[in-house]
Amino acid sequence: MKYRPFGQTDIQLPALGLGCMGMSHGYGQPDDTESIATLEKAIEIGMVFWDTADSYANGKNEELISRVLKSNRDKVFIATKFGFKPFVDGQFTGIDGSPEYIRTAVDRSLQRLKTDVIDLYYAHRIDPQVPVEDTVGSMADLVQQGKVRYLGLSEAAPKTIRRAHKVHPISALQSEYSLLSRDVEKDILPLCKELKITLIPFSPLSRGLMTNTIDADTIAKTDFRASLPRFQPEYEENNKNLAQAFTQIAHEKGCTPAQLALAWVLSRDESIIPIPGTKKRKYLLENARALDISLTVEDSEALENLVRQFPNTGSRYNEHNMKFVDQNN
């Protein structure tokens, strides 16, 4: 395993983390037995930076992780998030970043994870009804109480990050980043470097699109991707052609498309730690081997040309989901 510095700390984290959401929520049917085996394999290979959230299957993901975390607590750097209120009958009920909600949410996460401390605690989304200073101030109280070690934000805009960082050091900023989702490059990534905040990209494989294994026609209605623009008919031909061409480049490079996609994200800056998600051991091991791939200038140029050749990829979120992404630029 290779390592990268974490925020302003002296901690070195694995250069690849493990996104755990799909084990319980969002993509296909859960398989707890294989997910547990995947978590155990992650410990074996040193991929011990795990990412979850209290909203993933209304806490069931945290409970699943606890079955491996409890007996391996000293080996795992665990990150979780608060902010999305519990879903009712599968329906979204809102965001809450108030101090009162945070105090309740952290205790519930600690109980579900069966631990005394959360290594990295994120605000899953920025609550526009609560000043971020109040949210982060309450999170900082949790650090003082010993319930949380480090603080993070997810899908936060530059001005919000600066305001939050003045209240308490923000160690990590989580946002979508991949060859197809590059909004962070303009302002977020430079700001993270300036403030020594680690950027934690989720969906570095473009929610599986870049693996060339996803057939939009067969995605179940219950799959989160069924609602996303990139998996709609109007973008299907472009994205299928893009994924096929990307796969060809990967094969010429001697790797899988997933490994090439991860290698590209990893190459963008040493302050970046992607968290590709999987619930299967074979994909965990495949992803880990991306750390051994180096991209040449020619490789990077070929990938840039590919994206320019197939520009009609669609947005990363639909209009409803984008409402919850902080726009305080």
C-alpha cells in the first residue's frame, strides 16, 4: 500500500480509500456476506481508510461496517457523515446542519459503528438554513469532547470552505471528481492545496461508467444511477462510445479501465485520496493495483483528447440532486 499525507496532520493515509455506500445502498442488491469479506480483505491489503454515512440505508451501512470495525478498530481510519435526515418510506426528508441535530447524529453513529471515536466526521451537505460557522462550531465541540478526531465537509463551495476553516481546521473536502466530473479543478483543488485540505474524490469511476461494464438499459429502477443524466437515453450512445474507447486505451496501457480511471485521478495531485466504492473483493483488489500505474504526458493527452471527442456525457446530477450541492462560490 502507498500512502499520502492527510490534511494539516502528520497522519499518512492509504492513497486509496474504500467507499462503503454501495454495500448497503444505492447500487443493486446488498450482499452482506461478500461485503464483510471485502472489508476483511481491505484490512489485509492495507486499504483501511473507510467511508460511510448515517444516511446510507438509514444507518444500516454503519452497522454493517461495525461487524468488522469493532475487532479491528486500531487498524481502520473510519469516516462517516451527518446531515441528511432519515429517509421515510424511501423518501428524502431534508438536510439538517443545526447544532442540536449534530449532537444527536454523532451519538447515533458512534453507537451503530460500535466505537468511542470517529476519525473523520463530515457535514454531508451544507445546510443553507444554518450558518456554516454554527455547524462547524458544533462539530468542533465534538473534537473537544473526544467523540471526533478530524472534521470534513462534502460538496462545499469555496467561500463556505474558507468560512468553515476559520472556525476549526477542515482536514478533508469530499466531492465528486473523475475524468468526466471536473468542476473541482477550477477553484476547489487550488483552495485545498492552499489550506492543506485533503481532497477526497467520490465516484472516481464516474459511477461505473468508465469501467465499460454498465448497460444503461438494464439498470434497475431502484438503482441510484437510474435517475442520473449520464445514464439516460439521450447520452447513451456518446457514453458507450467513450467507455469503449477508454477501455482500448487502458488495454494498450496494460491495465483495466477502472485502474486507468483511478490512476488518472491519483495523478492530479498528491493531496488527493480517491475512495472508489465496491462490495466485491475482486474489484477491491483490481482497484488497489491502480496504485502501481504511472501515466505519461502522452497518456494524459490521449485521455484529454478522448473527452473532447465525446463531450455529450450529461451532468453528474439531475436538477433535484444539484439543489443540495453548495453553490456559495
